[in-house]
Amino acid sequence: MVEKRPLLDFITHAVLIVGAFVIAFPLYVTFVASTLSLEEIMSVPMPLLPGSHFVENYSQVLFAGSTGGSKAAVLDMLLNSTVMALAVPLGKITISILSSFAIVYFRFPLRNFFFWMIFVTLMLPVEVRIIPTFKVMADLGLLNTYAGLTLPLIASATATFLFRQFFMTIPDELAEAARMDGAGPMRFFWDVVVPLSKTTMAALFVIQFIYGWNQYLWPLLIASDESMYTVVIGIKRMITGGDAANEWNLIMATAMLAMLPPALVVVLMQKWFVKGLVETEK
Amino acid sequence: MEKRVVFRSAWLPYALLAPQLAITAVFFFWPAGQAVWYSFQLQDAFGLHSSFVWFDNFAALFRDPHYLESFKTTAVFSVAVAGLGITISLLLATMADRVVRGALVYKTVLIWPYAVAAAVAGVLWAFLFAPSIGIVTYVLKGFGVDWNWIIKGDQAMLLIIIASVWKQISYNFLFFLAGLQSIPKSLIEAAAIDGAGPARRFWTIVLPLLSPTAFFLLVVNVVYAFFDTFGVIDATTQGGPAQATQILVYKVYHDGIKSADIGGSSAQSVILMIIVIALTAVQFKYIERRVQY
């Protein structure tokens, strides 16, 4: 700080505290509601201190599910979400590190054409081609399968670009030395490129884990069977009617469970998260 | 940029590219092509017969008052989400950049909503604002505000704006903070020695230097409001009441999946694709400029 200004310091902290309060308030209310009984929530205004039904609510949703709306157990949904959140980043990293290696380290006919083919996919988010993609999935028999949930999401240009950018910064001398020592391209890939790319991979993994975990529209279309629900879809399916008809205590417990893994990833891996976020958007 | 040292192989590069190209072709080009194809077709109610109708689907769309209304809704919604999101996070980032004590705590609290799924963010806010049991509704009633977003369109709009902005603040905040921290301290100090106060320094030095970040975030936020808020809307208002919150992407979903109007929905998809391509082009033009800068 350049100069001492006690009043400005006070305002700064005041603004930040108000901001942090507004940001955190929904989380706090969600947590409180997940520890109350349904009757306590229905009494207006609901209590703002945690109640005594924590274990009851959480074990009910984890092992039995809600009684209205979706009846699937949240533990199974968490498993499906985990599969998605792991398969999407791993798949994405694998196919894009291979393709950008080919684009950067080889000269071959149609190279630019393929590069542009991948590039164009940046412009077509799932949301704009919902119906035809759904039809394609149905034709291929991929509805209600893990392959159907994850495969369409692992193709993306962003990861390919990120790796391409990074490969450009690897000194040419390394490839030259490898060639002189008689190493083939794949040997060079495994012994030099992959170890050097570890930071980029970690950053991508964190961002894509959150992306995979939080997918909504895609599983909504593909997973019509309760056994394939992800936890985000599960919450939506528990909301059946007007606001008084829902089992809010169970919905909020499920919401806590849905937020926890990605929030932990963001907070504990803050360094990778910020790096990944800032770099994937460049 | 090209590598000077390259490897040679007649088949290996194709093999390395194959997985990505296969997925891109099956899940991007095939469906996108079909969207364009369906948009020129009219299907009968049972999907048994379809005929080629040229631009009839598009013409019908632009004659449809609901579709034009959806354009307006999208415009209001995205301007509000981008404007509020950018302003609030710029304020918070500027403040967070000033503090020394407790910086990590503030930062951690402010960035975690990024981890919340859009649909979950919608559910959390819908619960706070629930017409009969919501805690915020209760407070509003104390102030004499009759809150019921299930029947009042403008309140429904406000609800999805709040939920969408809340989720996006952390993203904007991180980018602004990174931008602020990359401004050389010597510039600020020089201005302070010349007698410029904090407000003057913000307007004449910090804000102009942040403008590339702000512009980048503007494009990202508009794209976010256009597409990624689908979860917020589907989990709360579902486009209602009376289509007051039916943004373009929700209408594509609603007409295509719920009303099974394949031709009309595909025509809307094609229009959306054109909008995305235009937005992406703007974004890339800007990135080219920034590289020179």
C-alpha cells in the first residue's frame, strides 16, 4: 500500500466483509436447512442455527433417497458424478495431448485442415446442438451409458490449444538432442514431453474436474434412468412441485453433498485452479 | 509459430490425431450438420414424413412474437448479468488488492461459488426466495414487499439474475485480481508522489490498464449468460411465468425436447450458432490485439 488511510482501510474491509457475507449466506442457509427437520423449515421464519437432524437427513439421502420425486440413493448419484468428473478430464487430457503433439511435432498433409477442424469446435457449445446430438446418441445406443455421458464432453479445443501453446515453449534443442541420441517420436513424447507437461495437466485436471462434476444439460438428456443420475440431476429431480411440497431438508443435504467435492478441489488446490482458469482462457 | 525440429512419419501423426478427430466428427460435425439439415425441413406430427421447406422455419420464427420476445428477454438478462457481475467483482477485486491482512480468507470465501453447479446455484437461491417459506421472502415481507416469483415475471427474472451473477462473481473476481496484481507498483507510487489520491489513481491509471481484462470478461460473461445459465433457469423458473424468463437457449430446449418441434428448434439452433460464432470472432479479434499490446 502506498499511503496510510485509516478510513479507506475501514471501507475496504467493510466492502469485503459485506461481499463475503452475501457470497457465503446461501451456503450457510443450505447447511442449516440440511440439519433441520422438514417441520422446522416449514415454520416461517426457519431457524438460522443448525438443528439436530444432521445424521438423520444425510443418512436418509445417502442410502435411501428422498420419498417424493426421485427415489434413487444419493450415494449412487455421487458415484456417477465421480465417474463423470474423472472420465472427462482424463479423456480430455489424453486425446488432446496426443493431437497437439502431432500438430506441433510433425509436418504432414492436411495438418492445417485438422487443426481448424478441432478449432471450430470451440464455437459449438452443447447447448446449441441439443436435439441433433441427442438423436445421434440415441442412434448409437448410448443413452443411459457412461460412454454416452462422457464421450461427447471430452472433445474440446481448449485443452488442445493449451498443450499446443505449452509445446511451443519447449526448447527445440531437446527434440534435437533426442533425435541425435536415436530416440523416436514416441520415446521423446514419453520421456520428455509428458514429464514437462505435468503442471499443465494438473491445472487442466482441476478445471475439467469441476466442469465434469457440474454438467447439467447433457446428463439431463442422456441419463433418463434413475440409476444413471448424477447428483446435480438428482437435486433437480427431487424438486417436484410448489415450494411447500418439497422435502427441503433432504434437497439441501443433497445440495451440500453436490457442492462439497468441487468446492474442496477449488479451495485445496487453489494454486492449480487459478493457473488452470487463467490459462485455459488465454 | 512453427517448430524448427520435427519428426517424420507417414502414419504416426494421423494415429495420434485419430481419437480427437473421431470424437469431433461424431459428436460435433454430424449433429451440427443435422441441425442445419433439419432447420430446412418440416416434419409431420408423428415424425413419419418430412418435407424440404427452404427457409420457412426461419421465416416462421421471425413472425413468432414469442421468439422475438425471447430475444428481448435474452438481451435484458445478459446485459444485467454481465453488467452487475463485472461491476461487483471489480469493486471486490479492487478492495481485495488493497488488503494485506486476511487477504487469503477473503479470497477463499469469494472464489468457492465457482465450484457450484449452475443448477445447484439456482436451487439455493430459489430456496432463499421461496414464496411461502423463504428466509429472504420473510425479510422482504417485513419491508412490505410482496414477493412471489412463481407468478410475477419481473421477480422471476430478478431471481435468475441474482443466482447467475452470484455464481459468476468468483470467475470475474479472479481475473480482475490477476489483472490488478500485474499493474506495476511503480506506476501507482509515482502517481501517489505526484499527489494523486486513491480515487484519482483508480480512474486514471488502474481502470485504463484493466480495460483489456474488462473487455475480455464482458465477452465471457455474455456467453455465460447466453448458454451456461441453462441450469439456473431449468432448476428454478423453467422459462416461466408466462415465458418471462425464457432465454433463447431455453427455448431451443423447450421447443425441441418438450414440444418436439424439430424443425423450429433446429432453426433456432442454427441462429444461436451464428450468434456464438460472431461472439467468438469478436473475442479472437480482441485476443490478437492483446498479443500486440
